[in-house]
Amino acid sequence: MQFAELKQLYDLPFFELIQRSRKVHESHWPENEVQLCTLLSIKTGGCSEDCSYCAQSARYSTGVDAERLMEKEDILDRARAARENGSTRFCMGAAWKGVKDGTKRFDQVLDIVRDVSALGMEVCTTLGELGETEAEKLKDAGVTAYNHNIDTSPEHYTNIVSTHTFQDRLNTLRHVQDAGMSVCSGGILGLGESTDDRLKMLEILSNFNPQPESVPINSLVPIPGTPMAESQGVDSFEVVRMIAIARIAIPNAKVRLSAGRKQMSEELQTLCFFAGANSIFYGDKLLTTGNPQSEADLKLLQKLGLSPQKPNPRLESPDAEDNRPLEPALA
């Protein structure tokens, strides 16, 4: 979708917007299912990047210490526990600028991915920037989806990060798609951006070919010690509007209610589900910030008549559409 179309959606009366998004959701996702994902930080802290919202940057004093890559058996124990608790996708994140083929840490990650994949879960990784070779090797090892958020609009991006460019993000996502992995990419609300910035972010995501398989919508959790520590929270209705517009613009994607969910009431989460969210991070911790308890999540889904989606470890990347450009629009 183009910016003008997204702006028209945003300007609709609230009830009309979520009615529209609900119709789209029901036509593409009629099963009343929610994907349960567990996110584990396998290498925490010490990142060389300067993302102004992130507790893991080595440039800020946030109380998050730099740690080594977790031992494989410890990661597998966490993956098995996640599977037993109902998670269908296991996401592994590492606080790195990127990974390079031929390095010890990349070989270790590939070994970990192979063993996690053997558990029958979908495997997602977020390891920073990837080249073509790295993307192909992750795909061959068993990664089904790669997370690399674009965060905000290209215009606002330079206000929050200086150690890489917006184009760097797009290049990694292109390599992910070319390798045959599904793209998991979304944004963060509350970075001091305007409404137009948020809509431009969705414009770019919706113009990917193929569109992302999943779109996380994060609400900033301000971290003491980061430049964003004093940022104000995002209005609840704004979160719902962005969920609804993401559902309409990227109808086949899993729209994931991500960071910031711990601060949301059950009623707000329910409204987000109604508007089109059908995926959550599930468990006690989301990288370095808290997440609602698993038992409370399951109780809420039960109240709403929603069931966990079954895993699809053989998940294929969505097909490209012949009438869409291969590169996302930056205009």
C-alpha cells in the first residue's frame, strides 16, 4: 500500500478502522489461533551499535552486562521447555552488529540452530546484519524466519541510530528473502516519531516482495541509561490503530503484539487481537525486558476462545508476486 492509502485508513473513525481490519483478519485468518513465540537472548549485552532505545548497547550504562554466547545445552533446555509450555516458534537473539561466515561464533550459532530445528519447532534468529552467504547458511541449518526490524521511517531512522543505515537494514532483509527464509520485520512505537513516520514504516513493509511473514509491533519500554529513557508511553488507541493498519496493509502476515505488552491490560490486549494481532511473545522475559507470565497468557486466550497455533517447522517463505517490485519503496 502507498502512504496516501495508509493515511486515509489512519484518518478513519476508530470503530470503522477496526471493523475494516477485523474483516481482513477473518478472511485471511479464520481459525481463531494465536502464534506463541518464545524469545531467548543467547548472547546478551556488549553490542557495538548505538541504537538509542536498546539496553544492550555497550555505549550506555543500563545495568546489562556483556555476556558470552550461551552454551548449546542450556539453549536446548530452554527450547524444550518452551515447546512443552506451548510455544511453536523459538526465537534466538544475539547482541551483535552482525555475523560473518567463517567465524567461530557463526559456526556455533549454526550448530545451535541445527539442534533446535530438530526439536520440531519453527526457528527464528535475530543476529544483526547478514550477507548473502550467511543468510544461505542459516537457511540450510534450519532457520525458518529471520527477525530484523526496520523500526521506523527512513527519515526518522538517523535520529535513533548512527552506526548503520536504514539501507543496511533493507540489504539484510533482501539477503534473507533471497535465501528463502521468511522475513520477520516490524517497528517500534514511541521513538519520538510522528504518525507519518509510523505510516511510512508500514508502507515500506507492505511493499516488500514478498511481504513479511510476520510483523512485530513493539511499544517502546524506556530503559534507564539509554537516550530514550525519558520517552513518553504510546497512547493505547495509537497501538490499536497501528495493529489494525498493519493487518489491512499486510493481510497474510502474523501481526505480533511484542515489546510493551507487559504494560497492557487484558482489555487492551483483547482489542489488539480483535483488530488483527495473532502472534505474541510468550514467556517470562523478552530479551532484557519483562513479559506477561505464561499462565496468564493462556488464561486470557482461553477467555477469548483463542487457541495456540501449531508449529510449521517446514515453513516456506511467501512467494513473490509478479506484479510487485522486488525492492521495497523508499519514497
